Amino acid sequence: MRANQLNFKESIWRTVKLNSDNDIFESEKSSTPLISVIIPIFNEEKTIRNVIERIPNHQRYEIILVDDGSTDNSLKKILEINNREIKIIKHENNQGYGAAVLSGFKHAAGDIIVTMDSDGQHNPEEISALIKPIFSDKADITVGSRYLGNANYKIPLYIRIGEYFVRICLRSLYRQRVYNNQSGFRAFNYSSLNIFKKMKQTTFGFCTETLFEAAYNRLRISEVPVNMNGRKYGNSNINLFKVLISISSCVLNYLLKRFKLTRFFSNRIIMHLPLLEQDSLNNQNILDGHFYKRNIHDNIISLKDNYIYPNLKIGIVIPAFNEELNLDKVLSKIPKNLSNKLELIVVDDGSTDNTQGIALTHKSIVLCHNKNKGYGAAVKTGLKYCKNKKYDITIILDGDGQHNPKCLSQFIDSIILENFDFAIGNRYYFPYKMKVSKKLCSKIISAIYLIFFSKRIHDPTNGYRALSYKTLKDLNLESNYSISQEMLLKLVPEYSFKEIPVKIDQRKNGHSFVKLRQYFIKMFLIVLKYYVFPKVRKISRKIFSEETRKIVGVHILKT
């Protein structure tokens, strides 16, 4: 379970000591393998055993083989290997190289994940050199390059032309240069795996899309010289024409993303061309499964789904006032396989309808106000409960059906995987119809944060938020109005945050109780109380003595 793990650098250097290129470990016992080696297999019975036996037989290595629907004796050859602990994942049908790698990521337990081919072209002895930049904190992803090292075979002209094209595009768009960009010999920092949630290619364009997505997310990519061997047995299953279509569509997609033109072009048109052979595999489900518990029996892994974040205490606070028509749909859409310690906390803010009864039918914890106290008071009640219960992550979700519960995993990942202190939704990432007055109010508030804190928050009025326990523990909310802005004013200066793109659904039943004029006035008072006045007091203490402050009346500013 990685919910409570230290950040990557700390966890690595506590258990590993870098000695040299060929001897990177000290012999230390650990229950969790440090290096996970993923090897996709498709009809490689003549080479796979030799590849596995050449991987260092060290307790810090975890070997994961993904049999992508082989029809030969590849699996039998693997099971003949003795004295090696091997995890085997079997696809019933051939789904493609990318799908096999993603299945391997799902079951990898290491802090660094290495991918390599099963046809004997990659040398397992060079794994230590491949992962060295990640250990040295100089890269997030490393690629083994035959151009920087040596290729013991003649590289076909069409491969060199294709790699040159991809290199030029990658360099032009994202200032990243990768010569051997089609190499499958790669290493990934565990924290970089988040990029695979948005992958669309699972076959021929997977290697290209991996680099573009990494560059788009500003990850550090480094090439390492390696020696590559020619293929001795069988033929490559690569279809040149399909590769060309896949890579071209991938490059076009990231060209549009780079210049923010995706709003005007449909990703479905770009990434689902007929010849891409997109299979039914859902990448989001594969990566969500990365947190699933491992079920190993006779060296064969069961792909049975389990909780996405096992043993992670998650509290979802849902303030509600007369939301009986909307609350049932909201609670029904929340994925129940998020965690075995997931709790839904509905704060009934003095409802006069059946809101409380709807919440109880979904086995929610219901906190009741005797009378309507307002949205801020309801959120405070829910957060106070979560703080006392010490939830690892607390999420605030509106009960009117506007917030999409399908985005919950993105909020959780931003805190668990990316180590942000809190996350806030951004509805403006997608087309959204909003009254001009409300949008103007949001833009003004956003400008205030930019001026005061030099930090841009595109959607500061969005109530869809997630907080880590550390952040929630330090947060002390006082007001019952404009609580969303009080929270940001207290968190933004000192805590890291991430904006999560979310689609906001239009309210179908009932109406909003927010009055724009009152909201803006209260927001102005909140800014004065929690930012302007403290600044004035701080400056006055430096300029005037206490007696002088009393004389000039600065003490009036105390709140």
C-alpha cells in the first residue's frame, strides 16, 4: 500500500545504495521488490527462457511476464524455470504491446519499473545502467538507445526515417530529444506512471505516445547507451502501414494539445481512426488496478478486481439542503470499489424533504443541523468530522448532481501519487455554459489570487475539492459564509495544489441558493479579514510601537 509511503527519493535511499554501474545494491532485506521488470511475450518460446535467466537473481528484482495470447509453448518454457519467483499475467487474446505493458504496470510493486522485450534484443545485464539516472534523480524516464550505444545488426531504413520524424516532432513541440524513440527498453520512476491513465494507444503507437505524454507533463526523459542484438528467431509482428497511421495520429493529437486546439477538434476523430485497431481494453481501468491487491497462486496472477486504494481512509463530504431529487443519483454514481475504508458523509443542513432518508438508504453517515445554517456551516461540520476521524483524504462533493463522481480517482491520485496538499476542480477546461455575471465574478476572484499570491486558480468558486489529512489538520475555518474562499486564502500561500479538469453537469432539479451579490460582498469581506487586515497589522507592528498604535487607533483592525 502506497498511500502512506514517503516520497520517492526518501524511499529509495533508505533501502538502496548506489555503488557502481554493475553493482547498484547493497544486500538489504525488504519485503517489497525495488525493481520490477516487465516483459511482454507473444510467441517467444525460443528466447524467453534465456532472457529470464540473464536477469540478475537478486531479492530486489521482481519479474513480471505478460503472456499476450501466445499460441506456442512460451508459457510452458517459463514454468520450467526453477529458483526464480515469477509473476505471470495471461491475456486470453492478443491485445498488443501497449496493453501488455499496462497490464504489467497494474501488478508492479517496485519503485522503478523496467520494460524490455522478450525476443533477446535487449540485454538484461544493462538494467543497472538503464536505471542509474533515476536513482541519481536526474530523470523520471530513461530510454535505452542503440544509437548512443551499439546495434549488432543493420537497422532498416524505414525505422531510422520513422524515428527521425518522431524525434523532430518531439523536439519541436516539447524541447525533448530522444534518438531511439521506438526502443522498448525503458525504465520509469513509479511516480511517473500517472501519465498512462490518459493513454489511447495500446498497440503500435504506444512507445511514441508514452514519450509525448511524458514530455507534455514535463517529465525528465534521458537516453542511456545500450547494446542491442539482432533478432535470431521468428519475425517481428510489426505492420509498417499500421505503425505509420498510429504514430501520425499520435503526433497530430499532441500538436493540437500543444497549441491548445483540442477544443476545436474531437479527440475521438484523431485517435480512433479505423486502422488503429483500438481494442476494447480500457486504459483507465488498467491503471486504476495498479493499487489492487495481488492474488498470487502457483505463480499465476489472478486479474480479479479488488479495491483501487485498499486500506486508504477516504471520507466524501456531501453538504445537502432539500436535495432528495438529486442526492440518490449522486450517491449511486460514487464508485464503491475506491477503498474498503470509504465512507460517505452527508451533512443534512436542515432539510424539510426526504434528503436524510435518501442518504440512509445508501448506508451513509448522516450529520444533521436542526435548522438551515448555510453551505459553509455544512462543509465545516463535515470537515470537522473527517478531521476527528483522521481520514487520509477528505473530498468535498456537492449534493445537487453537478459534480461528476467519476473524477474522484483523479483527485485522489493528485494527493497520493503526485504529493499535492489539496486539489480543486476546474470546470473551464471543458466547454461550460455559465451566466456572464457569475463568470465575471469568478475571473475577478481569480485575478485577486494572482495579484496577492502570484498563483493562478482558474476556477476559485468550484466546490469540488480534496484535501490530505495533513492539510485538513492545519486548516481552521471560522466563517459560515464564503467558506470556499476562506479555505483558499488560508491554503494557497503555503500549500501545494493541483487543478483537476472536471465536467460540471447542469442542475436538473431544484435551484441554487447562492445569491451572486451577497456572495461577492462576503467574498470582499473575507479578503479584508484574512488577508488585508493581517498585512496591515504586520506592517503597523514594524512601524509603530504598541502605545503609538493605540493612539492612532490601529488596534481597531484587530479581529
